[in-house]
Amino acid sequence: MNEKYPEIQVIKSNPSMEGMAYMTPDVVFARPGGEPLKLQLLSPWPSEIKEEGNKKHPLIVFIQGSAFRFPDVYRKIPQLSQFAQAGYVVATVTHRNCLEGNPFPAYLQDVKTAIRFLRAHSEEYCIDTERIGVWGTSSGGNTALLVGLTGDEEQYKTEEYREYSDKVKAVVECFGPTNLEKNRRRMQAGEDFEYKECFEALLGEATPENWERFREMEPVYHLQAGKACPPVFLLHGDEDAVVDYQEQGENFFHMLIDAGIEASMVRVEGAPHERSFWSREVYGAIQTFLDTHL
């Protein structure tokens, strides 16, 4: 050793690429009306060691809130990458924009199609098809709950990959609308309110049949005692001015429990809608739930 120079630090190589993440961009999973819908796929880095190359990973399907318009599939990638580094495949998915002539159930159908697509391509993307969870924020939270509550229900299936299941094993829901009764009453009374244009677009023509269909957007509508539903993890800020904590969060949590569904909830103290809702503790709680149930 030459004492003239500082000692060189030695770090072992990582031939299995453990803890590293890899991104597959712009994966087309559906073409409703001929227009491609794309997802962004994050995964553990493909191993360079042949015997580990076919290892299957649990899947998280993530839906960014967008007021049921066109989700920004890139917004949460910096945070979602930590789940890929921890061993999950993560697909951040989009759906058709309600303001472009796509009433309910288009957004739900598209997310379910994405789940079936990923099951169909599980070998290519090293996905364990028995360990799939769905996670959404705001309108994406509404979508995640509906996915969990309507697994394989025929009226929400498209023709694409319909031979595969869209059931999931766990649901994470962040500050999403669960009961739209107040919005429905305001629309019927002709009142103005935030995101009214989006709800009118989701309803389509205001006919009695469509008012009933609008109810199907409500997770509370699908709650039935004894109905199968995977475990649900709710997170909601108690200063949310867009989706009320008590009305849409805590009340729905109680309804899940009353319906016999396994559920847990986190109240994020002082948190608004999005922004400072997020923290390392919140992401850690979500990962703990997913680690337990996937």
C-alpha cells in the first residue's frame, strides 16, 4: 500500500441488478375507437443471470387522478420507481377522456382492459398474475375501488383480452369520490359546482336510464353484504377541500366494515387534495399494505 494516496473504497458489483428499476415506456394496451391507449411500465431491472431471469413479481396498477379526463401517466413516476426498486412491477395507466365523448363506464372499462392486457403479457413482463393490486388517487381512487368491487363483471368488459380476468387482490384508494349523491342532486337542480362539466360528460344525455347508470360510478352503490371484495386501504387528508374527508372517506370506511370487507384507513392530518398529502410515511404505509396483501 502506498501511503502517499488515500485508500480506494471497494464496492462489490451487483450482477443480479438487485434494487435497480427499469422503465418500458408507451406500451399500447388498448385501441378503443382506433386510438391507442398507453401505459408506462416500471419493473425490477431484468436480471443478467439466466436462472433469475424468469422470476415473477407482484403488479401494481396505478391510476393518476384527472377528474375523469386524461390521466398524466408520468406525474408519479419518480415516486412509483421506489416500488419497482422494491420488487414490484408498476403500470401507470391512462383511460379515455370523459370530455371527448366518453361517458361512464369508459374509464373503468379501460383500466380493466389494462389489467387483462398485463395478465395476457405476464410472461413478457415477469408478472405474477395471482398478485395484482390496484391503486388510484382522486378520480383514480374512485376507479380503483370500482375495479375491486366489480371484478370480472360482464357489463364492464371490452372485447380486448376478455378471456383474462380483471380481478385484483388488493385496493389502495387515496382521496377519491365514493358517494356522488350530492353532485347528482346539484346537477338535477341546475346548480353550478366544481367539475360539473366532467360529471355532465360522464352522465351523457340526462335520461332516466343514464341517471341510474351515473349511480354505478359510486363505490357505495356496489357495496353489498357478502359480496366478494379484496382488502381495501383508504388514505385521505382531513383538510381536503375537493373531496371531503368525512363524507367521502371516513363514512365509506365505516360502510366497508359494515359490509364485512377487510379495510383499514389512514387520516393524513392537515393534508389537502394531493400536494402535501404525500410524504415518505404515506408511501411507506402503502408499501406495507401491499407487501402484506400481495
